[in-house]
Amino acid sequence: MIVLESGSTLITLALLGELAVLDSQPRTATVIAAETCQIRIIPAAAFLTFVEEHDLLAPLLRHAIARVRESEAVRLELATASVPLRLASALSRLVEAASASASDLAVRLTQTELSQMIGASRNAVVNALKPWREQDWVRTTSSGGLLVRDIHSIQSHARTQA
């Protein structure tokens, strides 16, 4: 089990560590550090002992099942939704995961990384971002990431474009 203590990552699939620990199979995700991260590696045996001692198997299974369901929803979205809707949804998930109280949230992924995340070309992502930039709902940062300023307006606009 790998615990992310600080920093942020890009996960190319929504399933991580807990499934691999539970079924002794290889991990199903690739994780790329989006910035400097601090991690803690917990051996599977120690993690499973902790889970058993604290009666955490049922909550852990509920969490794993929720992640599988979320992954299925994302797969359906990737197959059927427009690029603006997929991008707005991905940005929403990133904003939600950050759970920041600030109104502006830095997304430390480049437009190329975002395009890979939603299964679109970089040009399609640039075109989807253009009206959002014009409305100042999103800005490009000097590091190549994005500053999400108004996720609710982005979501509304993307839904009207679908």
C-alpha cells in the first residue's frame, strides 16, 4: 500500500493500491508525480493486519467498490461525452479531490496531461479551454498548469455545449 502524505499525482486509472492489497494482484494504475510528493510505503501484510485489528475490511471494501463504480462512470463518459464535458468533469474531480477552501485552485497538470487524462487531443483541450479563458473561469499558470477560478460556470457551459 502506498500512502500519499503530501503533493499531488496524476493517476491514469481510478483504481489504486487497496485492490492490489486485497486480492494480491498487480496494481491497476500508473501514478505520475505532478509535483514533489512524500509517500509512505506500507507492506501488504502490515496493512492487512491493521485492517483486521481495527475491523476496517467492510469500509475498505465499500471504498474499493465506490472507486470501481466511479471508474465505470468515467469510462462511459470518455466513450460518449464531448471534449468540453469530459474536461469539465475531469477538472471537477480534481477540484473536489483537492477540497481546497480557496476560490481558485491550481491544477498542476499541463494541457497535454489533461488531454491524455480525458482521451482527447491537446488541440481539442485548447479549444475547450478557450471560451473558459475568455470568461476568466480558468487561467494558464506560468508552470504550464491551470488555475480554476469558477468550476460551476465551467460545468454549466460544458453542459450547454454537449
